Amino acid sequence: MSSKENKWTVPDLPPTLFAGQKERDFAKQVADELVESVIGQPIAYYAINAEDTNFHPLYGEAIEKTFLPPIRVYVLVDYVDEGYESPDSFGIEKRTSLNLFFHKRRLTADQNLFVRVGDVVEYNEVYFEITKLSEPRQLFGQAQHKLEIQAHCIRMREGTFNGK
């Protein structure tokens, strides 16, 4: 029996029983409403302007970054107060960080925003730099449909960024 005669083939991906496009759209609608109207916090998101920033050709870093105008984004915020750093010749600094949880599909589909390391967010009149990103949750257990983007942010020193 040749392969052309074999009418039984294995699909590339197994069929999803209860998680089609309608269910993904419903989950997005519910998440949008929860994050933007009930439990989310607004932040100002400053994305790096890649066209106007002069990046080092070898290392890909920039000493002077330019940013696009801020965008208001609603996120879930986990505020971490780590106390104070030990004093040194520059004085005492407060160490705080944020874990921000972005609704991925809302950002990419509706706001055309892509979260990147190095971008800056303003929360409660304090600036934080995004230092680490992950996508820990899947929608309905489907690896190809990520639900959120988690960003770890550290507080920037006073005077290093002025978004106004």
C-alpha cells in the first residue's frame, strides 16, 4: 500500500476541543475588561526610538537613548519594596522593583506595542527600566497562544530619565 493510497494521516497539531477562535476572543474580552476597568493600574510606557537612537555597532548598546512619546497601558502591578541600599559616597538609595503583567494580545493587536528590555515605564510618578521579560502563561494550555507578558523592572536613579 503506497502513501498516496493511505487516507489516514496524522494532523500537524491535534484539534483543540474547547479552545477555538471564539473562545480566545471571549477570553481576550474578559481580560480586557478586568485589567482596564477593575484590577489594572495605568502606567506610562516609553518605548525606545530605534531609528533615532545611536546604538554601538558591536555591542548594540546606547549611552544616550531617545524615546517615543508615552502610551497609557493598563497592567497588573506587583510592587516590590526591597528597602534601602547601604550608604556609599553617593548617598543612600531606595531599592524598589516592579513586576508588570501585560495582556499580550491587547498590546499587540489593539495598541501595536511590543514590550522590550530597555524600555521605561512610569508608575506612581517613579521611572522604572524593564530588565527582564518572560511569557509564563499559555491560553487554554496551548503553547502557540501566550496570554501575558511579564516584565521585571528596576527603579531608575533620580535624574537619569526625564519623561516630561
